[in-house]
Amino acid sequence: MVDGERKSDETLWDVRDVARYLRASTSWVYKQSEKGVIPSVRVGAMLRFEPKAIRDFVATLASRGWR
């Protein structure tokens, strides 16, 4: 990897990134994360999300017929 260059899957997403990806509100993302529905990690006081985990979450929902 070149200095200053990052692959998107190596960068954790914040709540706004997930909300944008899911086309949902940030409050919905917070609530679902707190319930354990959306996979997330805490980094100190910050809530972060692994992009692959979010994509897998969406794929699982899609395979169950949820929209």
C-alpha cells in the first residue's frame, strides 16, 4: 500500500457512512447497532463498522427476502 492510500474495505465506516449506504437515518443505525442487529465495533467512545460486515448483513437480509 502506498503512503496515504487506503482501500475502502480497510477503513472502518462511521454511523453516517452506514446510514448513507443503507439509506436509513443515523438514529436508526444507532438503535439497530445497540440492539445487536447491525454488526459494529466500539473504538473507545466511537461506534464503527466494518464495510464487509455491513455488506454481508445486507446480503443476509436480501437472501431472506427482507427489503
